[in-house]
Amino acid sequence: MSACTSSAGFRVDEVTLPSTGTLTSFATAWVPRTGLLCPYVLGQVDIGAGAMVFAHIRGLPDDAGTPVAVRLALNPNRPPDRASGSNTRSSQPNKKDHPMSENVPEAAVAEYKRGFACVDGEFVPAATASVSIFDHSFLYGDGVFETIICRGGRLFALRPHLDRLWASCQYLQITPPYDQEQITAFITELAKRNELSDGYVRVVISRGEGYPVSDPRKALKSKLVISMQGAPAVTRPPDVGVKLAIASTRRTPPICLEPRVKSNNYLNHIVAKLEAIAAGADDAIMLDLEGNVAELPVANIFARHGDTLATPPSNGILAGITRETILRLVAEGAAGPGLRVVQRVMTAYDLFTAAEVFIVGTGSGVAFVESIDGRRIGDGTMGPATKRLMDAYTELLGRDGAEPDLQLTTKEA
């Protein structure tokens, strides 16, 4: 039996087996905070040709940390070792077989998988973090999430994001597994471990694992997963406009599903995005059932006519935190003197005839719209209100202690 120690601090043992037979074996588990290597019986495992078995040792003390993972790998070319009276043989650790090993070069792991994630309070390598195949969020999208931007090591609007996460959980009758203070502590520690400067944080709460049927009562304990992406949240050059297409897929109406719930089911948005991709556009504009402008799959939209900025009301869209921030900035005069903002019903006409159109979101930041359905908006370049708001928003993200007091759970007329 050979072993390697992962960056998460637990031991991984590999046992190479004959092509067929029965294994009765002991394994050793390194117990964190004790420094002990403790023997645990794996028990009897029946194997067949071509099989691959993964076993997890259970029953470690509550404070023992992550259970050890023991990989049982078949070698069909190796007969049982009768001389030793055992049908197990040791093999040398193989980097390729141990993605959790510290010996795996960082370049071998996709950039978005690097660093650590937090799963139910445990910090584990992001590349190997996982949830159960019986998790109801994986099976049915039964869960909620938030994405929080980080600039210069500072998390923007963390409290409003967590408040909205809590409201989404409350609506779906999911009890969060930890309180907001605990989740804040997890995020802070995870950002430290990942040395996160610019990027974003994703916080997911699932209804949890349960029998694979769409009955929420079967999931007995909710689950928390926190991940981080070190790449900048905004990658589009500011002087490059967004090309949009109006999708035929309509935004799910509030009578069917409350739009203020940020759930893990994004199929409605993804189908609209697929339409935009097929049309050669960057993203989609979704209309409501009456043909009025609603939102983009992951952004809100504004249009300027003269000294008035207009944006669709929040009673049929997700109440975006970036959207609310922009509303506040306009009210403070950041978009220019005399410019006001209204929330009203809008149609495609209001977009096609606007002097400038821009979108806002955690991922996009503030970005100007170059064209819609192939029709140029304004002169096809960034307008003055968009430029001022982009600069003001960028400055706000970099400001120490920037924690806006946003209320996102009430509908507007």
C-alpha cells in the first residue's frame, strides 16, 4: 500500500488489486490535530474484472476532520500475491492518479478549479470538492445562490447579498445550515486561503441530499458550498460594446415563479442565451409575456432618452444589487447633472430609439450596448452617461468600507 498526503491535509492510500477476487484489508487514516495514523478496517470488498472501487473510511471522531479516501485500483495484469498470503500488492504513487496530491503541478489543473473551496465549513481543494449525486440542487435545481464581486481584496455589498440569499431561502422554505456571521467567516477565511484580490465569490445553499424524487421533504439537511474565481469578474475591455439579440424565450412570469428568488434553476435564462449565441450575439434580451422588456439572463438594462434614464420595474425581474447601486449613483448625480432615472414599462421601441443603452450586473459591471438585433444603438459607441456611471461604479468598488444600504426584497410599482 502506498500513500500520499493531499493539500487538504488527509491521507490517500492506494491499493492495487488482482483482476478478480476478494479483498479484506486495513487502511491507515491520518487524523488531523492529533498527528496519529490510525488503522481502520475497510472490510471485505468483492471485485470483478475491469472494476474500479472507491471507498471512504467512516466513523472517525467528530473532530477528526475530513475522512480519508482510499482508492482501490485494479491491475488486470497482476496475479494474486500468494507468497505473502494476501491478494493485495503495493504500487508507487502516480501523480496522474492522485489529483489531490501536492505533487500535481498547478498547470495541470484548470484555472477555475485552482485554490480551495468551502463545503459545509470544511476547506478542501476546489478541484476535488464535490456534492452527492443525490443532492436535490444537482437533481432539480432546488437551491439558491449569490455571486459577490471582490476588488482589491474587498467584498462589495456582502450584507445585501447575504440578505437576499436569506430571503430566497425563506421563500423556498430552506433552512440555511449556518447563520450569516458563520458564512461571512467562511468567506473571509476562504478569500485568505485563495489570496483573492480581484474576482468573485459564489455562495450556494442546496436543500441537500435526499431520495431522488422531487419531494423536498426527502432532503433532510441543507448544504453550503462556497467557491471563488480569481480571474477578474469583468473581462470585456470597456471600449468594446455588447451585441444583444431579443430572444423569443419569454421571462418566466411572477405568477409561475417569483423572480426575486435567485434559484439554482437557470434554464429559462440559458435557453434565451442559446438563442443569442445562435444569432451571433453576446447575450439575450428577455421580454415578459406582454412583450415588454424584462432583463438579460444575468444583467439588467437601462436606456437613455434626453435627460431621462429608464429601466424596467423590478416586479418582473430579479432585483439586481448592481442595478440598485446604479440607481443610487444616478440619484447622487454620478450620471451627469440633470439626469434622472425612472422605472417604467419599456418595449423594444424604447431600446432601438435610445441615445445610449447599457447593461449592469455583478459579472458585466457597467457595459455599453453597441447593437440590438443587428441595429446600431446611438452611434455605436459608449455614451456619456454610461461612461460616467462606469467610472463611478469602478471607483465605488475600490473604495474602503463600500457597503451600500440596499433594500432588495420589496416590489416597485
